[in-house]
Amino acid sequence: MSAPVPQYATETMAQQLAAFVVKARYKDLSAEAVQQLKIHTLDAIGCAIGAMGATPLKELRAHLEEFGGNPLASLIGGGKTSPVLAAFYNSTLERYLDFMDSFIAKHETCHPADNVMSVLAATEYSKKTGKDFLTALAVAYQVQCRLSEVAPARPKGFDHTVQGAYGVAAGVAKALGLDETGTANAVAISGASYQGLRVTRSGNLSNWKGLAYPNIAYGATDAAFLAQRGITGPMEVFEGKGGLMDAITGKFEIDWSKENLEMVLKTNIKKYNAEFHAQTAMEAALDLRKQPKFKATNVKSIHLAIFDVAFNIIGGGNDGNKQHVKTKEEADHSLPYMIAVALLDGAVTPAQYDAKRILKQDVQDLMQKVVVVSDKQMSERFPAEMPCRLEIELNDGAKLAIEKHDYEGFYTRRMPWDVVVSKFNSIASPFASEIQCAAIVDAVAKLELNGIKHLAGVLNEAFTGDAVAV
């Protein structure tokens, strides 16, 4: 199918973005960026495998099996379906634990590893190489993160999935090998169609918190396949009347002809299974827990000073009461809960979000003692830093205090490969055997040599371990 391409007096931003995507080459990536892309891919896969016991994922798998799809792309854990549905299901697996990577800008936070499964499905479908996958993933990271920097949607009540609609479409278009026209149409169709509302992450949280971006992955991947068949989209999706700038973000500029593929170097890996802005607070809590005087049963009060973005999203500022926690979705977006469970358990992993753990009286009581405040000076240091100051007063009057400005996994203190492998094994091992885990790690480490077919194959094997559903 084809349609006449509208002519414009000047090249639109969608067309400029498409030129950047098509021009991107593996040789443009620095060795450091290649290594980080592998690290983020392995981390995303670990998060996906670790979510296989979750009830919503079992229901989603049943959903796929009932409605079906041509078996052209691999599902993690076995089976195949269409690339569009594989992007949706595998992205939901990756997203569910809320343990994936993050990128922070002054007014926006996103999780660019949310692009991994869409790019993987498209690369497998198109029979491309590991180098092609890494290049397409770098494109998706660049597009989503740069738009998050210059065109935040959160201040207007929209979700960070807004920028993701452009990132996924660009990455999948690259993986499919679309030309400039096809890529521009993929970006235009997706960008014009998928704008999530911030209510997804506000107030009483639902399963949709973990499904909102996979839904974008589904739609944006489909948009790229439609563009491959010649379906056209609104080329003025950025600057036109009713476009992104007019409707949501206001005017912004990106000169795509001067962009590189290095934004992955500014992204971060989560060390703890907690909302990203809580990472330094989790490290602080676990450090104080090691103090000889500390006993959770002897805590009188807990005071956390933190930057405004964290306070507003997970501290009770703009997004509702964070001391009323009954579900996994509420728990991993509540600083009071996460601090309390870290102090009690000495860990913040998927086990801390088991329904029975959340409802236990010890953590329900302790989180009521947590007071979170926004600190002006710390807010000014964000996002170059993620500062916090945690103070605990004990019943005997003793006080424990610590201040942090980053954590292991922040881009200024990167998590090395062996630590990421350790995180991967800890998350995946309840579901995958030691041999399977080793095969996945090896496949990611050697992506340039073994390619995507090999990686898809080891991910497509059945995982048989048992774990507590979260």
C-alpha cells in the first residue's frame, strides 16, 4: 500500500528525526556505550524473568494464548507470537517488578530499558544481527532520553510514556530497516496516537502502572509495521497545530543532525527493587541498619529530607498519601514503606513486595513513623545528584544520621558487569536454572558474535523454577 507523501516548505522534525535514525550505524557507538547497552539489556532480561510468577503476567499470558498471533517472535519462557504481541508481553515482564533502569532529567524521568523487548522482537523478526539490535536500541535510548530532557510531559499531567511513543517507534523502525519515509511515518503514527495520563502513577495505584509502557510498546511497534506497509502519519506531529508542542510540551528544539548514540551513558541501573528516586534513600537506610545501636523495634521516628521530585512522586507531595499501602503497586511507590521494609528486612528485593509482607503489622506500623520532606538545596542539586539525608531517632534518645548524593548504579558511579550479572542471577534464579542463567549472560556478552537468533533462542526456553508470586 502506498500513498502520496505531502510536500512541506521545510523539513519537519519527524523527517529530521527519521534522517538521524536511518543514518545511525554500529560503528558510531563508542566501546563504552556498547558495553552499557549490553548491561542494560541483561538487566532488563533479568527483570523480565523475575516477574514470571506474578499473577497479572499469568493472566496476560492466558490473554495471548486465547487470541493468538503468528509465531514470528519469541516469548520469554517459551512460545512464539506476533512481534507486536511479543513486544507487549515481554515488555510487561520487564516492567512488572519496577526494577529496570532509569534516566532522569529536571522535570521528567523515564525507563529506557522499556524499549528493549520491542527492539528485540523486531530484530528477531527481521533476522538482523546483534550489532543491528544494539544500534537500534541505542537509537531508542537516544530519542526517548533526549525528548525527556527538552520536552517533559509530567508538568502538564501526562505520563513519561509520551516520549516513549517516539523512542519505541524509532528503535523498531531501525531494527526493521525502514527508510527515511517509513521511519518518519512510524514516528508520526505512534507519536500522534499514544499519550498516557499521569494518573497512572498517582493516588491509589493499579496494575496499569506496570502495563502503561508495554501498551505503548505494543502500539508503537505496530505503528512501525504499518509504516513498513506504506501507511502514512501526520508529519507535523511535533510542531503542527495540535501536535506535541502545541498540545503538551510547548516549543522545544533538537538538532537531530548533531545527535550521537551515547545517551545510554547517562542512564542508571537500579540497585534496589524500589522506585528510581528512592535508590539513594534505600542505600542510606541499609547503611544505618548496620550501625551497632540500631534495632527496628527501638525506632522512635524516621526523618528523610530529599529532593523535590522524589518527595512529590513517592514521598506524599503531589501523588497522595504514601503511608496507606496495601498493594505491590502502592508499596514500590511509597518512600515510607520502602524505608521501613529496608530497615526491617535488610533488603529491598521482589520478596519485599509479596502481598503477605506488605500487610504485616511490623512494616505497617514502622512506616507510620516515617516523615518525608522536600529540601530546597537538594532539589537544586538534582538531577546531577540524587541527594538525601536520613535521620533515625531511637527510643533511648540516640540519633543515627547519614547523607548520600548518589548510589552504586547511578551514572556517576556505574555498576560494573559482574555486579549486574550478580543482580541478574539473584532475580532470575528462582525461575531459571544455573545453566540457563549462564547461557543468557553469555549470549548478551557476545551479542556481536552470536547475534539475536541465539539470544532469542535461550530466552525462548521454558523456565521451570518455582517462586512466590508477587
